[in-house]
Amino acid sequence: MKEKLGTKAIGFYVIVFAVLMALVSMIRFLMWAPSHAAMDMMIVAFLIIGIVIDIVIMMKDNDYLTIAATACYSVAVARLLTNSVGSFVDAFQGINMFGDATQVNTIVSISIIMGIGVVSSILASFLKRVRG
């Protein structure tokens, strides 16, 4: 095991971090969304697909798969934000009509964690993942 990890470069560990951020954001989303009528299985599906792609990248390095994982994470965060537009509108207008203005902080925190995963995935695509 130590020999395997010895051949990995910094990009590999950035991908591991991106997977960790995707897992954390998916768990937070799955804990929050069902109780606030915001459950969107496409968000969960894109996060799972991105995680699976990153796990494949950990075993076999491929630049195109890194792009696919980044796209999956990006679609998930974009879908969360677009589904929550009503809540943002309510928060900015000081009303409660289109969404739930009290949930904006939670939406933003989940989006930030997803965004960190997206940035990590983008960064990993520029870094070397295997020494040699």
C-alpha cells in the first residue's frame, strides 16, 4: 500500500479532497432537502456520478475523466442554486412567497462546500496525479 501511495503526486490527493467535499455536500443535502421539499435526485445523481468517476481516476489516470467529474460537480451545484432561486428572491425582498427565505443560509453553505469540490476538481486537472 505504501508503495502505491508513493507513486502518487499532489493531484491525486486533490482528487481525494474533491471526493471528500462531494460526499460531505451530498450528506448535507440529503439531510436538509427532504424536510424542506427541496429534494432533487438529479443533484444526488450528479454527485454520485462525479464521485464514481473520481474513484476511477484514482485507479487509472485519465484527463478526460477529470473533465467529466468536474462537469458533474458543476451541474450539481448549478442545479441546487437554480432550484433555490425562489428562496433567494424571498430573502432579498423580505417576503415569504416563492420559496423559504429562512433556508438561504443552509443553501449557501451546501453550495460553498460543493463549490470547493468543483474548484478542487478543476485544480486537479492541471496537476500531475502520478509521479514519473
